[in-house]
Amino acid sequence: MTSPSSAGSPGAPKSDDHVEQSLYAKAEKIYPREVHGLFARLRTLGVLGLLGLYYILPWMRWDGHQALLFDLPARKFYIFFVTLWPQDFFYLAVMLILAGLLLFFVTALAGRIWCGYACPQTVWTEAFLWIERKVEGDRMKQQKLDALPLNGRKLRIKATKHFLWLAFAAWTGFTFVGYFTPIIELGQRLLSFNLGPWETFWVIFYGFATYGNAGFMREQVCKYMCPYARFQSAMFDSDTLIVSYLPERGEPRGSRKRSADPTALGLGDCIDCTLCVQVCPTGIDIRKGLQYECIACSACIDACDDVMDKMGYDKGLIAYTTENAMEGKKASIFRPRIIIYAVFLVAIMAAFAYSFSQRIPLGLDVIRDRNTLYRETSEGLIENVYILKILNMDKLQHQYELTVSGIPGLTLHKDMATIVVASGGVQELPVRLRADEAELVVRSSDVVFSLVAIDNDKLSVTEDARFLGPQ
């Protein structure tokens, strides 16, 4: 943008008005043209699959509970056949690390394919664009409608579109909360206008965020809000798969008849139809080279291949390729960073799988009474007091047997005759250990508490503690 005061004066400093215009210029609305082709079909399948999973999973049942439910009040995370508790937070942290490493691996290998096919912003924007096209028509009709002054027809069309957008966004917010509150219960409370304050807030907040991000902000989220586009260059190398225009084949570009010989005209294969720009959801011109706004959605590939096919030229003027391939060098998949990412992923996954397979849904914490180091009973025995916290992380209630070892003649005394802990329950149990002073060869002796379920001996856990006596 050039202000009148700076026109014709290349060396002159820019005026304050020009700077303000540059910083605060309103972003022009992008009208992505609908495109058909292989990658468009793959993208559609991805959108339908991901949205289908998002909206269907909360309604699925598994072993008497919601298949996927993060029940924060009850401190239970149900993931199909697995139930995780706060004590299992380590596994959630490892899963997040794995997700991050997998994203780095895919980015180094295939560029921003996540952005183009699986990012929530892309997925919901595609859904909102589909609704917009069904209501307002194709790209040209949308542009003409927006250019018209407000009238009854325009108001009706716009109101219909925004009503559908809001309904879809509200259902999205409702489904999101359904991952944290059982969705059947949530629906019943919604129908009876009895939603709690936090459920109401998150339904509105998430629905409004979907409506705003996918309906209005769209490519602005990818350009200015998403940090992924900023640090992707650190994961790219010369063999990373990117969407690229091949200038040595396409230039010099220019329009021509289909029957014309481009060689005789001194032209490349690009006919300068600008369809690659019209279909781009972020509004960039891929012919200018790789840009951080490119989300690798491949819409430009489908559009260009269609034009090349109609012109009788070879496809692939715009294609998934690598920098080395464009320079005529040999591309390599097995390069150091890919191998390192793969090794880390496999190692962490293997360790995670082994650790999870050995996980026992039973926890035992032993807290020694710090107010009194030890005391002597009327029988002349040395006594230590402990508080045991027993956590049953199994789906069933169990009765447990508690034993202790480590000192000859050590005896266990507890106030509770039977130890019964409900599923997900925590039982606090005071116990006293007594030992003959003659058996205490050192001031601090090791003891081991053992807890085992009476009805399932595989549910067992041990915990070390210290028994203190006189000098």
C-alpha cells in the first residue's frame, strides 16, 4: 500500500499515516474456490473421519461407561478399556510427549501435512466453508452477494448461513463438554434447562470459539496465531516433502490457446490462470516459492493438474516434492534427523507399552508418624505408628490382606479388622508395628509392607518403610 505523500519518493521516510495504514489495514476476505481431485478427496475423507470420531465417540459405550470420558470431579479418565487415575498422570504426560515427537517426525518427513489434513482449525474451517457454499453458492456468487447492498434476499441468505454456523458451533461446544460430563446426562440436563455453571460456560465458550475461528478468522489463525508455522523451518531440511511450483518448467508464464505451441511462443507450461491462487485457503501464490502461510493442503496441486490435463500438458507443475529433487539431486528418506526421531519414538513407545502392561491398579503410601520417633509399650516392646493410604484403581471393590516383614518377631496391629476399598476409593488406615528391642540391631531398620487382594492375588503391591528404635 502506498500513500500519496510517499508516492514517487523511494528514498523518503514513510509517513506516520502510511505506517498506521500498513499495521491496521483490514484483512481482505478470502473466497477459496472449490476444487476437485485426488487430494481434495483425501482431504474430504480426513475431515469426515475426524469430525465423525469427534461427534460419535462421546456416545459410544464401553463396559458400562462412556467409552471416552475425562471425569474430572471423580478423578477418572476412561479411555475404552483403560481407566486412569491422578496417580497415572505420568502416562498422560508420556502420551503428550509421544504426540509432540510424532508431530516433529511427520513434519520433518512430509512438511505441514498435519496442517493441511488434520489440524482442528483446518477441519472445522472446511466444514464451515461447505455450509457457506451450500447456502451462498460458489466463489463468484459469494463475491457478488457481498458486493450487493443490504436487501431482503441478502439478509435472508446471510441469516440462514449464520444460523447454521451457530447451530453447528453450539453442537460442537456441547460435544466438547460431553467428553468431561457424561454426554447422556449432559443432554438430559440441557433439555431440562438444568446445566451447571461450568458446563454452560464451556458450551458457550467452545461454541463461540469454533464459530469465530472457523467462520471468520479462518486463515488468520494459521497466519498470525498458530506458532507451528513459525518454528516449522527448524524441522525442515532439503529432503522434507513440500508443495512447490516448478519454475524451470512453468516460466515464463503466459496465457495462450490450447492449440498453441508454448515452445514456439517462448512460454513455459504455466498459463497464468491464477487458479492455484483462487483455491488457496490462505490466499498465497505458490508460484512465489515456499511461504510460511502454506498449510500443504494441496488444493493448488489439484487445480493445476486439472488445468494441465485440459491443456494436454504433463501434470505436476505444482506438486509434492523436495528441495533436493527440484535441484536435480537425489532425495533421501533415511537421513539423520528422521532416524533420530524414529529411534526416540520407538524407544519411548516400547517403554510406555511395557510400563503400562506392568501397571498394577493398586497404590499404597506409607507415612510414618513424625510426632513420635518410637515409644515403649507396657510389655517392653518398641512401637512405631504409621498411616497407610490404600488406593484401589481397579474397576471393582476388593478386600485386602496386609502383612509386614523385615524384623524377626515383628507384629502388625490395626484398628480395622477387614480392609475393604471401593473402586476408585482411598482408604486411610492407621497401623502400629511392634518389635522386641533385642531384635533391633541398628537404630533404623528396613521393613516392608505388603498388600494383596484376597480375591485376586495379582493385585499386590509392596512399600518400604523405616522402623526406628533406641540407640
